[in-house]
Amino acid sequence: MMMNTSKSPFRIHSGTVIKGKWHGNNYTILKELGFGANGTVFLAECKLGQFALKISDNGLSIISEVNVLKSFAKVQGYSLGPSLVDVDDWVTGRGTISFYVMEYIKGPELLTFISQKESSWINVLMIQLLKDLQVLHDNNWVFGDLKPENLIITGPPTRIRCIDVGGTTIRGRAIKEFTEFFDRGYWGLGTRKAEPSYDLFAVGMVIMNIAYPKRFNKTTGGIAQLKAMIQQKKELRPFENVLMQAFMGKYSNANEMKQALLQLSSGSKVMKNTIDTSSANQVKSQTATPKQKTATNQNTRSRQLVKKRKRKTGVLESLLLILIISLLYFFYIYGQLT
């Protein structure tokens, strides 16, 4: 979570109590969760339970992120980012430090989750992510720094959530934060302007990252290198057309990319216990082997043959019954006449 190779600027020991200057709430620090350029996040506990507490010496950054979370709270049907709990200042011996408290989203990171599941979960999770991004884009925001480290899988029911909104930017402005591997500007495939296609490029690179857990270095860059990397991994080949469209900025919105993934996955079995009922009912598994498909086809033909036999048997039984009744009636009439 927000990991960085440098040391965290805030060394706060477990058991330290942070008291808000204005609201008077006490938060006991349990452990550090991670840190980045704009602050450090701790797991903290208060009388209401456990929460994630972000602290920063950059007051403007805190204000910006708080405004983003407040905007998210007004968006119906949006649940990708965490909910805001509290905003306050902490008075210390070295000065006043700003912090905010948000929902603690607990669960494995995306790459860890996928490594323990079937590959069909990629479609399920990406379709749900794209659904949430569409809501975000419709409300004039672009996520920006979208990457697997920020994506947590919670449940049950299984849902994809994001733990860091530091890169979220108002549409039309320059992206505030980015990670090179997921940044289209780094690959020479677009600007860093906050627009839906920027996030969709990042979604494509998230899928690439699943196939390349250690990622790969930029060499020639551009669409040629990304296409070559797709073709080197058999698990990425089914996604090639969708990924290429995303990398070239051909999708005008997240719904278009979501529909492309739904079409890609149609015709296979839907996974049980998926994250989003409306999406999951359409998402099909791509994991059936040729042997399994052959067995399924044979079972289907067997069931059809049994049904045909039953129909034929029913017809014959009906004809026999009619014949018996007719004979009995004939003998009855013949007896009356004689």
C-alpha cells in the first residue's frame, strides 16, 4: 500500500495516541500501512473501530484528498474509494500536522488475489473496475494513479476497492500523480491530461501487470513493444484486441471497454460468488479445457437422445392404448349384434 523505496518521513510508534485539535477524537496507532510522496498511512483504532489514518506535512495535499473523498460520498453507486470519517490537526512538539481518517479497506492486493484464483477472475474484476470508473468519469473525475498496489479485493461478497485517491484529478487538468508503468505518457502513447482514456490505458496495463508480476522495462516503447509483450504471454492473447484498443485510446468511455470484455467472455460458464451480480451474470469463465468441453457436449447429446426416446415411447404407448380400446369396443358391438 503506497510503498516507496525511501523511508517514511513519519516514524510513529505503535501505541501512540493522536488527538484531534478541533474534534477531540483520539486515535491509537497500531501499525504503519504504507507511505508515498504525499504522506504516510497508519492503521489506527478509536472507540468506533479500526480505520486508516493518513498524516502529511503537506496541508494542501490533505485538503485536496479530503475534497476528493467528500465528492465521492455524493456520488450514488460509487464505492471504489474509501469513505471519509474525520479530518483534523495533530498538535505535536515539532508543530501542527494535518491528518484525515478514512475507512480501512482490508484484503489482499489484486495481484495476490489473482495468483490464488482462476484466470477468469481477471474479467470479473476488470469489468467491475470499469463500471466504477464510468461512474467516476461521469462525475467529472479521473482516477489517475491506477495500479495493482492500490487495488484491494474485499469480501464476501467479493469487491474491488481502491485504498489511495491521491492521484484523482478533475477532468481536463494535468494528472497529479502517476506510476510510469501505467502512464501512457511514459510509453509515448498520449498526454497526461486527465480524461477517461487515461484511466482506460491504465486498466490495460493492470491486466498486463497480472501476466507480468515483476513488470518489464521500456525498450523501444510505443504500441509495438506493448503488442509484442502481449503476444509473448498466452494468457494475454485473448485480450489482445481489447488491450490494443485501450492502448491506442480507441475507447471513448469505460462502458465501451467493459462491453468489449463482456463480449470476450460470453459463451463460457459464469463464476460463482462474483463481486457484482449485474456484471457477474454476464461474465463467463474461459477456463474449460478441450476435454471438459467434449464431455459437456457428450452429456448434452445424451440428454437430448434420452428425451427423444421418451417422446417415442410415449407415442407408441398412446397408439397401443387406442388400439386396445378400439378392439374392446369392436367385440362389445359384435356381441350385441349376435
